[in-house]
Amino acid sequence: MKVKDMTYIAIFAALMAICAWISIPAPVPFTLQTFAVFAAVGMLGGKRGTIAVAVYILLGAVGLPVFSGFAGGPGALLGMTGGYIVGFLAAALVMWGVTRILGNGVWPLGLAMLLGLLACYALGTVWFMDVYIRTKGAITLLAVLSKCVFPFVLPDLVKIGLALLVTFRVKKLVPALA
């Protein structure tokens, strides 16, 4: 791997941390983590973008406060919402696969981001249910979706649109990203 690639990966891992710390006040507050994941894979491509996401998760796993609310450590990953963080890696892998097959145009990348988001939701929801059932008792799928997915769908779709816009604008300005 070239130094340029490692530098871009490090920059995007740091960007994910910064975006995790930015909390947008709303009835259900949300961060810009998913935007940064989408932007990383969109701008860096599948391989480098996925590595950037993995580096971000590893930084948090070893205790650096890179996750939402300045959280970090194994507890952040093993808790109820840890599956959504691990889901970022699933999202990146799905995006990589889709763009490898369909290309990197606006529509294929938009579809890749949407399918990646669904992968993140699926992994995170299953993880949340598993941890919740083991620690607190029974919970329905509808209850988990109502708490962990439905409130975030619209903001996440806006983040996908923003990531697409930023990806193609920045790629025009910084051809070395491609």
C-alpha cells in the first residue's frame, strides 16, 4: 500500500471520529457517522474506504473515544448499540461489492449506499435484540425497529444524499482520490 493510500485512510478514519462527535439536535438526536462512512467509501473506493472504516472501529475498540458521545473501548462495541458500529463495516463491504459490480456512477453509488445502510440496520438490529434479550428480557422486533431504526431513516437518507453530493464534488477537485 502506498503512503498516499495510508494517508487518505487515516484522514477518513479521523473524519469518522469527528463526525461521530457532531450531534444534531432533533427529537431523536443523530450524528454524522454514517455520512462519514458513506463518504469514505464513495471517495476512497471500496478497498481503501473499507479499510478506513475498519481502522476507525479498531481505534474505538482499543479505547480511543472515537464513537458517538466520545465513547470507546470494548464496552462500546459489545453494548446494545455496538452492532450498528460493526454494521458500518458491513455497510462498507456491501458498498464495495455493489460498486465493483455496477461501477462508481451516481446511481450505482447511491444504490450501494442504500444497500449498505440496510446492512448496517440489519446487523445492528439483530445485535441490539440479542444483547437486550440477554440483559433485560424479551423485546419485539417492532419495538427495536421503532427505537433504533425508524427514527433514523430520514436523517440517514439525507446523509446519503449529502455523501453523494460531496463525493462527486470532491472527486472533481481532488483527482488523486479516484
